[in-house]
Amino acid sequence: MNAETGQNITIDCKYSAGHISALIFWYIQYPGKSPTYILKSLEDTEQVMEKNKYSARNNLIRQIFPLTVLDVSVSDSGVYFCALLSTTVPQNNILPCHKPV
């Protein structure tokens, strides 16, 4: 993606969480470096998340978590990626619990 200095850019993160709760994380990886955490969604909410020059809002219906980079500059160059963490165990994976008699 190319952008002019000073522009705002938006990068989409489309996910498929089905009927499970999930957290979505945004990271940036600069050349020759390890990934750096940017921000994450709040579970099951569409609240706008903001940190420094980054902003993101989870759209639960469309299942996208777009990241906006404000006032982009050369120092924002890198590989951006999102990651999903399931926070709910699917129903068929729950182990039975037996109460002592």
C-alpha cells in the first residue's frame, strides 16, 4: 500500500469467529525486527480503540477490525498484521464435570 505523508490510511482485517468470542490484535513488523503490538479489540464490543496514532473499531456484524494509521509518515513503513485469539471454548470441546457424591 502506498500513501502520501500526512494522509490517514486504513487497513482491513477480516476475520471469521463464528459463534465464539474473540480478541483481535494488530501488530507492526519493521524490517529486521520482531513484531510490535499496536492495539487490540475489546471482547464483543464495537468501541473505538485508540493508541498514539492508531485507531480501530471492531465491526461485529461484518467481522472486520480495520486499523487506521493517522498522519502517516515514512517511519510507519512496515508489515501490518492482525491476529485472532479465541476466548471461548467451543461447546463440543467442553469436558464433562462430575460433582462428587
